[in-house]
Amino acid sequence: MDLHSSLRQIKGIGEKTEQLFQKLGVYTVGDILLHFPRTYQEYPELCIIDDTLVGQNIAFFGRLHTPAVTRRGKRMDVTIAKVFQDDCAVECVWFRMPYIAKQLPVNDGIIFYGCLLKDGNQYKMEQPAIYPPPQYQALRRTLQPIYTLTKGLSQQMVRKTVQAVFASTADAGSEILPAQIVEREAFPTSWEALRMVHFPADFEELSLGRRRLVYEEFFSFILHSRLQQTQYVAEENPWSFREDLVVERAIQALPYTLTDGQAQTLSAIRADLRGDYVSQRLIQGDVGSGKTIVAFLVMLDAVSNGYQAALMAPTEVLARQHEASFRQLCDNLALPYPVICLTGSMTAAQKREAYQQIATTERAFIIGTHALIQEGLAYHQLAVVVTDEQHRFGVKQRETFSQKGSSPHILVMSATPIPRTLAMILYGNMQISAIHELPADRIPIKTCVIKETMRSKAYAMIAKEIQNGHQAYIICPLVEASEQTEAENVTDYTNRLQRMFGSGVSIASLHGRMAAKEKNHIMEQFVQGTISILVSTTVVEVGVNVPNATVIMIENANRFGLAQLHQLRGRVGRGKWQSYCILMDQGKEAKTTKRLEVMKQSNDGFYIAQEDLKLRGPGDFFGIRQSGDLGFRLADIIGDADLLQLAAQDVEELLRVDSVLEQHPAMTEDLFATVSDNRMVL
């Protein structure tokens, strides 16, 4: 087998299992190796049961005095066993697992692992895992990988598949890093690093393997980016921007004054448009800092000068929201320019009409999704392209726009607060502007960090906001419950919440595995106010505007990075009412709580990113990776900032002495790009 082999080449993988893996984006042998664990399970020492352990995952040694009983029901079978640790009894319950009774012999010592609960005076465990003592002791000496799953796929199946690849595939990793760097950093080979990350003996080995792969991913990204820059030839600006008054009058007519950051950024971009060369600029603006009005005014500059300007949004809901916002601005400011929208879900007739308008309208705002770069779409003098919340918009897309006409000026907007030193490394071929301050009328969001004991008060607060006519988000880390996890999940949570709030409150769930049409429909209902509570994964990070949403509750907040929590918090606080963010802290370490307290101290995303960088230590990157926007599979630009800076220095030194890589031809390869990887490099 090689990295490009089909999963069907792996023993035990049939058609149905292959289809389940494909739902996770795993198509080849290489893909399964790059389907990294999202966290790891370390089995605890055996404990003596007491009330201080209630609510925690524990392992205890116990015996059955009487056989387990399976009760047959119409909906499910329930197996119950009373397990004794000396005189202390624990009622263990398994649902839909009647076969478990045969694995529970009376009087034999067994180890039970699960979350300890208490109902009155009775200790309980639901769905505990069971192990013979020698097997459990062997597990205690290892870290067990926990993978992202889909329904029908188990942790055991994923582990078994990855193990089969390592057992049947020779070391497939050619060395792309310079020998002196490997020696200097004492890196293992790529292949050995992959094994260390999937099946580490301990945290030290895990950190060693991960460090190699993260460095290699950064090194490859920066190297390819710099090589593209060396091939880049500055293009003369083909556009003539003479008209200034339309934009100036629009600024004066706005019902508010632009902040200093907005005004300075707008001025820099307008200077770009009038410069000698076609420009590329990144706008970093904190959540709620008003990037959209800057984008509108930049596009108005192009439209008023006789050209087209396009804004590409990552989702259809956001594109439609921008369309409505731009139409309203044109009406309010008495601007005579049309707003044309193009999305993938439009009917064939609607698309034909939009294509015709785009091809023939001289002065127009064009809003859409990736449908804007489809084949067959022709523009009429497209001078400016703005991409919203989409780091992955890269070289290939810019080339696509260029092929549709003269090269447009490119503006990329990001609400991810990356420290400037890191942004300059990642976006070395772009000018960078930052908008730090919030508009004066923006009410700061009140944030609190609470433990499980305060949950009822949190729900009461949500109920009060809904009674006042507002809406709420609840964010969960997972879609469905998976093996050995304590994290809240969207599916079960939605059902539980509906029972709690009753039929009078409309509750819906949203997650990334839904079809695009279904996600759009639910999000549109929430925007329109027909859904009161939206239970969602982090797919709501992208900046849809719901002014009526005044509270967001984030479950297992300890599992997220601070920058990601800040992005999520920005979903509320967009209206004229006071808004609230509730962070549920299920972490058991004081260090975790200290990280979350930073969220209470500030609403400044750039400050939060810097503090996150200071507080993150060895091991913290597992479970809270947050910078997937750039398409990195393992690396985190915040948590791994030291490796990012080191890789950048090494790339610069390499290209200084070997600018075309004559001495290092293998570096044109990339372990992370040898499989079906759709990353787009800026």
C-alpha cells in the first residue's frame, strides 16, 4: 500500500465502512494518517468511591454478588448490575447492550470505568466500560487516541484502521526538511512522528511527534508561499479611480461617525486603488468592529468610478444578509447602483438572469458565495474583490478572478485576531490593516464563567431573555455523543432542552454535517426570529448578524481556545440591547479556569489572543485547537506561535542560500499535500 491507495486496500474495510470514513473526508491511506486524534484519554488510577468523586470519570475495582439482569423493552434492552466495592454498591446500567451480561461473571474482580453519578443515596454509572485488571493496567501505561467520528463509526474501528496502515505500510515519508534542521531540533522522521501522534507512549512522546509535524506543516506552508511570492510580478494597475465625492458624501450621510480604525483602513485601501500596482490587503477587524461598512465604501469607490465590485461570503445565509444590507445602504444613501446576488441554491433561471446582469451591468455591487468563481460567469470590468471571513480564499481563486478579466484589487477581511507578528509571516504577500476599536454605540457584552452548580441559574436567565422577546445560542463541541467523552453534544442536548423548556419555545439544532440547504433553512429561521434557541456547533462562528440574539451559552468552554471563544461571543451583542455570554467550565484544573477568566476581563480580541499565547503551555494544544481557518491539519497559529516563527526564520535562511531549491528538490513535496488535501495557500 502507498499513501494514495484506496481505504478498501486496508484489511477489514468494506464498502459501508469506506463510505462512513468518506463522511469524515477520509478517502485514502494517506487521509487516515492525517485524520489526527482530537484529544487523548489517559486512564486514571483505581479509586475508593466517595461523594467527592461524583460527576467525574473514575475507575474502580468491583465484584458482582448476583448475576446481571437484562430487561427487555419495546424501545430498548436495559442491562443492570449491582457492583460492590467492599460494602459500597454502584448500580451499573447499559442501554442496548444485552451481551454485556455474559461479560460480568459473579465474584470475579472487574474494573469499571465511567462517570460516577448519584441518585439519592445510590451511586450509579451509565454505560461504563469494563476491563479485566491486567488489560486495564496495560491501558494505564498508554494514551488512547480519541478521534472525530460519524454515526456508525466507532473509536475502536478508527484505531484498528490506523494501526493496520502502520503495520502494512513501509516508512512512506520522504525527508523534506533540511538535514541540519532535523539534527538541530532532534526531530524524528515524519513517519515516526505520525506514529507518535496516533499512538503515543506518553505525553512526552506525543509532544515530540506533534512538534515535528507542526513544524513541517508551517515550514511547507511558508516555503510554498514565499516561492509563489518570488514568482509574483507586480501588475500595473489597469483601473482609473478619479471620482472621490460619492464616497465622501456617503460617509457624511451615515448616521454615525467612522471610528479612527475604520477611517484609517478605508484611507489606506483607497490609496491602494489609486496606486501604480494591483493591490492585495488583509483587514483584521475585531468582532463587531465594523468591517462591513468599510467593505461597502471601498466597493462604492469602485462602482462610482464606473466599475463592478464583488463581495464573496463563505455561506449563503451571510451572502443574503450582505445583499439585504447593501440594498438598504443604497436606499438610505440614495445611491442609484444595483445589487446583484448569485448563490449556488438559486434556480437555473435565476442564475441565468444573474449571469446576464453581471456580464452587462457597468456599475454594480455583486454579492455571492463561491458561485462567483464558477466557470461560465463573465464580469464587466471587475475592479475590486472583497472576501469575507474566509482565510482559505487564496492564490487559485485570485487567478480565477484574473482570468475573468483584468486583475482586480483583492481585499480579505478576517475577524480572527492574529498578533501582527504572526500575521506578517502568514500573509507576507499582503498589506495588513487592523481595526481595533468598536463603534461608540456598541454595548460591551457581559461575560461570566460558571461551574455545573450554576447551570439552573443560566437556564433561568435564558428563559428570561426569551420571555423578553429575544433569542439565544447554545454552543456544544460535538454533534453526537461518542465513546469516552464528557462533552455536551448537539443531538442529545437539543432533545433535553426541548423537554425542559416545553413546546412553547422553538428550539432547533445546527451542525456541520447537515446538508447545506438544511443549514441555510435553519439559519434563516433563526435570523427571522421563528427559532428562539439555536443549539449549534461552532459553525455559527461565521459572522451572520442576528441583532435579536442577546445571550450565548458555551458548553465545555474549557475545550475551546480563547480566540475561538471570542469569535463565538461575537454572535451576540449586535443589537441595541445588553447581551450576555455564559461560559460553562467543566474543566477540573485551576489553569483552565484562569484561561477562561481572561474572557471576563476584556472584549478586545487582540488582547485575548496575546493572553491566550501566554497562558497556553505544553499539552494545552490538545482539544483546543482553534486556527483551522488556514487549513492546517494539526498546527495552531496561536498555540504553536514559537514554531511558526522558527519555521519562518529557517525558510528565509534556506532561500537566501538556495533561492530555487536546487540543492533541496524534495522540498517541493509535502507530506500534508500528498493526499486529498484541499488547502489553499494565500
